[in-house]
Amino acid sequence: MTLSQILTPSIEKAVQALFDIAIDKVEFQATRKEFEGDITMVIFPLLKVVKSNPVELGNKIGNYLVENVAEVSRFNVVSGFLNIVISDEYYLNFFNEIKEDAKFGFVTPNPDDKAVMVEYSSPNTNKPLHLGHVRNNLLGYAVAEIIKASGKKVYKTQIINDRGIHICKSMLAWQKFGNGQTPESTGLKGDKLVGNYYVAFDKAYKEEIAQLMSEGKTEEEAKKQVPIILEAQEMLLKWEAGDEEVKALWKMMNQWVYDGFAISYKNLGVDFDAFYYESNTYLLGKDVVQIGLEKGVFEKDPDGSVWIDLTDEGLDRKIVLRSDGTAVYMTQDIGTAIQRVKDYPDVGGMVYTVGNEQDYHFKVLFLILKKLGFEWSKNLFHLSYGMVDLPSGKMKSREGTVVDADDLMQEMADTAQNIAEDLGKLESYSAEEKAKLYNTIGLGALKYYILKVDPKKRILFNPEESVDFAGNTGPFIQYTYARIQSIIRKANFDFSANSAMVTLHEKEKELVKQLELFPEVIQNAAQHHSPALLANFTYDLVREYNSFYQAVPILGEDDLNKKIFRVQLSKKVADTIASSFKLLGINVPERM
């Protein structure tokens, strides 16, 4: 039970006993740093029902709590706020309950509860993953893990955009310029090789436009008549018609990309339970259009196209089927959502991790599914996130100016290596141990830098700043974890028994209070789909620990009871850092 849950019924009894008035709500907040107290009751709302001044009211309730509630040791009243001081015994009892609990903060899923499906990554098969995909993957994976920790069953999925004109562009460029190149013959990851041909297509396309314009065509005319785009469009028609040669090329090049993606996902530390492919889903949803017409949800225009009118909802009219009977993306997404619930009948909600440029699309999608009568539509969430910028500016895939995800991960490890070598603390490490550590620090820096920011905010990513060993960074937190492991290794005495301490140092108490927040932070992070809440809790915990570390001796303490407690407390902080970071997909090193 939280402090507010413990105190609420007692305060309700106090008001009933003192003023013969029943209240059904008590408002709490954190005690301000400049005042003594562990939790603060806000008195002002009571003044509406109790005729008194705030100081008198606060003193009466405070005295009642001291006399009747074992956990309350003293109090003070500042204006309309009752600052309550909780006894050391409460915090010691709480700590002894959690210190050996490996699952502290985590809730075991109820098998009868509905599952949540979290979609993330969802790349195109014409290019490798880039920095934007990195934020998407890290957010989606972390949110899935946090929701799981909060007590829900979770399925991780993605939909792979493996068809369309952009895929044909890479295929056609490989046919024209590839000379039979393969990942094996070039030594390139398959996604890199295919991405090179997407860039090659764009280069040839621009050259052909320039040639046509030099012959007197306008730019608009040239773009419509340029031979290479006409060939790509022809290839798409052949693919849709099931042309065997085109399909074989498509399967071969897509497999190259999937093999490349698998390496990137493994290196990034993300995984999936289910895969959906647009080549299988692009026809889904057309049958639902007919159902929507029968229900009056959709309307058909004279040209045969089908629309939904959402003007009453503050949106606009949205097409769901073209006049020639072909589906649009919205139709596919309607069909795919329905198909996922058919495939996984225990799914009762979905989270879509997609950039904020698609905010409108998902508003419409969720509204349509609601109007079609799907009960689970009320549990759909768009995890909308801002773009990632670099100091050098915006990325462009077609021009080959993206920051490649694999290159970025390697750069992070290299940056960590440079900083670690400057600090000069790794003399006893083998080359293999060093490489593993650089990767752990570099990836931890990247992930934490991205996840500590609220998803909705745009990020300016600075690799060197992210690997700083001071401040709100992954390496700073990892270093504190490693420091605690060093303390535990040096503790040459049995610290497993309960300490006989009866009083707590102020810094010890603050640290236990911070640990107490962990279960609630997991629930809030899950509810708000925000790994940033968990990341910043971990930073606050580490700051509190470092303050404790500076203020009191641990292994140098003469009193054995105090020494036992401080090592136990240090270990629980380290365990909580590791648990929190695991939910964020970040590893922690035993030594640094």
C-alpha cells in the first residue's frame, strides 16, 4: 500500500471524529524540499465543508494522526498544507519487505485480462533502418515491456511495407545497374545493398528529367514522361498481375532486406512476436466497406467511390474505396486491425507507434472502427512521436543522406571507446571485455538519450553529449550501477540478515522513499505510454543514491547494523536500476 492509501482512511476518520463530517476524497502532494515531511495533505478543499481556518484545521488533523496512526511520527502546518512526517519504522518495514523481491514493481498478468498488441518499426523493404526507425523501435519496444510489467499480456508486432512503387524503384535499379550483385558478392548487408539501388534510381530519375528539360520539356511534363518512372510503374502492374519473373525478383530482394533487418534488430535489442506484410494485407478491408455501407457508416458517391463523412466530428470526408474499386491506406489499416483481433482473439487494445505526421490518419482510423461497432476500438492508442534531427539537418532517404541505424550504433560504441580510453580505467580488461563494454555503454547512451524525452517532443540528437559520464545520461546511470557492484564485491561480511537499525539517516530515508515510487512509476508509464517517466525516475534514483554515497560511509561504517543496512540499500538501488533499464531495453555493466 502507498502512503496515500494508508493515510486516506485515517484522515477520513479524523474529519468524521473531529467535525462530524464525512468526506470521500483526500488530496495529497509531495512535500516541498524546504519543509520537513514525507507527504503533504492539501487542506484547502476541506474548508468548503469545515468552518475553520487552514492552520487550525491542519493542527487538529495532524494531532489526531500522531495519536492514532502508528506510521505518523510528527507534523507541521504551513498555510493550507499539512506536512506529515512518517516514522523510520514504516520505511524500514517497507524496505525489508522489498529487498529480496526480484519482481519488485512488476505485476503478474491476470490470464483473464485482455492482451495489448503494440506495433512498431514497420519499415519499407527498399532501404535500411535509419535514425528515425531507431526512435520508433526503442519507443515501441520499451512501451511494450512497460505495459507487460504493469500487468498486461503483450504482443509485439510490425507491418512491413513490402509492396508499391517505392519497392519497384529499387528492383528496377538493380535490374538496370546491378550486374548481378548480391549481399554475398559485395559483402554488404542486404538492406544496405537494396537501399543503394533506391538511391541509384533517384539519381537516374533526376538525370532523365534534366535530359528531357534540356530538350524543351517543362519540369512537369518531364516528370510524367521520364522513361525510368514509366518502367517502374509498369513493373508494379506486373507485380499486381502476378508476373512470375517480377515476383521472383521481389522475393529475392525482399529476403536480402529481411536478413539485414534481423541483424539490425538483434544489435538494437528489439524483438517481435508477429509479422504482417502489406503484400498480404493490402486487399484487406474491402469487405468491411460493404458492411459499412449496409450500416450507413459509409456512403457511395455517383462515381462509385466510397466515403465516410466525419464533418460532424470536426474532421472531413475521407475516402475508403476509390471509384475503380481499389483500396486506400485507410481501408488496409481498417482490415489489418480487424485481422489482428481474429488472429489473436485475446487482444483487447492496440498501440500504434507511428510518427506525428500521421496524427490525423489515426484519429480517422480509430473513429471509423468505433462507428463500425468494434468494442476494442475504445482501447486503440496512437503512440505519436516527434522526429529526430541531427546538428547537420534533416535526413532524406532518396538522396542517401540518412543516418544509417547500423552506422549509428557503431559510432556510439566508438564514441564510448574514445571516452573510456581517455578516462584510462580499463587496463585489466581483455579486448573482448572492452568491446562488449563499449557496446553496452554506447547503446545505453543512445537509448537513454532518446527515451528520456517525452515521445511527443522532437529530438536534436547529439551522439557525444549522450555519452557524457555526468548529468542525465545513460552512462552516468550505468556508472552508478557499476559502482554499487564494486561495493557489493568488496563487502566481505554477511549482509543478508535484517538490520537491527531503528533510526534512519536523512539520506537513507530519502533513498527508500524514492524506491517506494517505482511500482507507481511503472503503472504511470504504462498508462501514459511514456518510457520517459521511467527513464527520469531512474535518473532521480541515481542522483539520490549519489547524494547518499557522498553523505554517509558504507563499507567504512563502524556500526555493523548500519553497514549491513547500507549495503542492502545499495544493492536494492542497483537491482531497481537494472529492472528499470531492462524495461527500456538498456543493459547495465558489472564493471566500468
